[in-house]
Amino acid sequence: MNCLIIAGEKSGEEHALSFLDEIKSDLPSLNFFGVGGDELKKRDVEIIYHLNDFSSWGISEVIFKIPFYRNALNKLVSEVEKRNCKVAILIDFQTFNMKLAKMLSERGIKVLYYVAPQAWAWKSYRAKSMAKIVDILFSIIPFEKEWFGQRGLKKVVSVEHPVYTKYKNRIPNDVRNKYDEMSSELRVLILPGSRNFEVEALLPEFMNVCRGFKKTRNVKIGIVPSPSVKTSLFSPYLQEADFIFNQEKIEEAFDWAHLSLAASGTITLMTAVFQIPTIVAYDGSLLNEFIFKTFVNYSGHVSLANIIHEDEIFPELLMENATTFNMTNKIKKWLENRDYYDETIQKLANTGKIISGETPHVGRYMANMIKEYYAN
């Protein structure tokens, strides 16, 4: 038996690793091939394309890689047909995987899609398209199951969020209220992103915020440099940091911090799980900014923490609003208003429960479906 697996981004590979062993345990004879990185290769996945070949950010960069993606689609479909493959697991990488799912569905291939694309944040018509080409959609955000079901998806499975899977044994069991500690020593964790443009735009602002508070408070600064970002973008600021944390052991930084300044992304859900009040910022290139403002549905929120809670628990400062002045004022609200701080922490304490999902053993569920597809 053969199974196509597409993990065209680093986060996608991490998702795959969270359930691949469980599938292999139930189906040891199943052979995987497709798109992935070095870690999937170590798990005996035959890599047709390395995820580094698929690396891109923003529509302005994707445009230049259209010929490559078109050739990759044709190559992967050819491999599926050659190997008599009956099922595919497509992970994230929405634009590419949606096109691939359509091509596979037309050939009778069963498509398991992990995880649900955030169609509710962009264009809802994507959900109707998915209903025609996806057999099982895995959802990691609670309200998505009902949302996609209402738009024609016949089978939507709610699963625990990968952040919960990874950190559930480290998540605080009690309310993590450290308001009194902050009066003697304020520990601020800086998480400026994992892409060069994010760090270049946000890190100077984040550091200015900390410098401002240092004038009147005992402030300790912690930074988590991303290995995917040019060292030169972090170097000028590392000497000002009191602690430099390893991204591989980022939970140590979360245990340490009182407050955080973070780029928008999955990291905001992680700070929410660890009950760290966070200012969320986003900045980008002019073209990506135009696209962001034009197409994103602003009736909702941008940060995952707020999306999960369906409430603006974390202040969001986007584009031209991501300034030192605005960030400073938002932090002051937590420092100067205990009731507001306590309310934030109480809400954050529920994050783990909210993202725990209904089906904890994703790999086992997928293995059972693969068996069924090959039996028919």
C-alpha cells in the first residue's frame, strides 16, 4: 500500500511527525512518499520534493514560483498513478494542496486534509470547493467543525491542536497569576517572528518598548532568536538581552516570562496556553500589506489566541499601528490595572481545554480510514 503525503512547509512537517508514527504502528506495510523535509526522510518517507523547494512567503513571492508548482503538481499526480496510490494526506500549504486535492479527487484518490484552511478569515467560497474534493477534513480550531459542516463538508473531524499535543504535559494546571511578581521584576519575552522581514520590522520596536520601561522599572529582557532568521538581524540587540532562550526549549522561556511582545502567528497560541499576556504585532512588505488589507476578513481577529477564544484577549497592533507608543500603552493597561490583568489570565487559563479537540489519536483515526479505503 502507498500513501501520498504533502508537507510543503516546516510547520506541515511538524504536524506530520505528530501522527506519522501512530499510522505506521497500525499499518507497518504502508509506504509514504511525497513532499517533506529531513525529519520525514528519517521516518522512511520517500521525498520526491524537499520542503525547502517549496519555501515561500506571501503572494508576492509565490507568483515567481508558479512554473515550479505547476510542474510539481503534474509530477506528484504521475507518481500517484504509477504507484496505484488510493489515499493522500495533504497538510497545510493551502494554495498548492487545494489544486492537488482537485487533481487527485478527479482520479478517485481519497483526500485526507490536515488541517482545515482558515477559509473563514479569507474567502468562504473555498469551503464549498473543498466539499467537492476533500473526503475528510481535520479541524484544530473549535468553531471550524460547525462552520465547514454548514458549507457542505460531509466529514469534519475535530482534533487536538498541535500546540496542545506538544505542550499538554507542560501546560500550567492552575491559574498562572504573577501580578505581584511584576512589581519587583518585570520579565518581558520578545518573540519577533521566524521570517527575516518580521524580525527586521518588529524587533527594533519591541526593544524600544523594553528600553522605555527600563527607565522606571526593573525590567529583564528575554529573546528567542529563530534559527531561520539571519543572525545579523538579531546581533545588534542580543547584548541588551538578559536571557537568550533556545527555540528548541521555548517552554523554558514561557515558564520565565511575565509578559510578551510577539509577531502574529502560532506563537501567540503558545503564549496563551502558558498564560502569558501578549501584545501581538504584524508588519510586512508593501505588496503583502495591500493584499492583507484588501482580502482579509476584518470582522474577526488575526492572532490565533484571539481566534480560538473568539475574543480580543491579546491586543492586536497591525501594520502602521505596530509602534513603540501603542505597544507601551497596551502593556501599561496590564501593569496598572490589576482587574484587567486578572481577567486576562483567567481567560487564558481555559486555552488548553478549548484546543484539546474531540479525537486525540489522529494517526490511529487516519490509519483506520486508510484501511477502509484500500479494502474497498
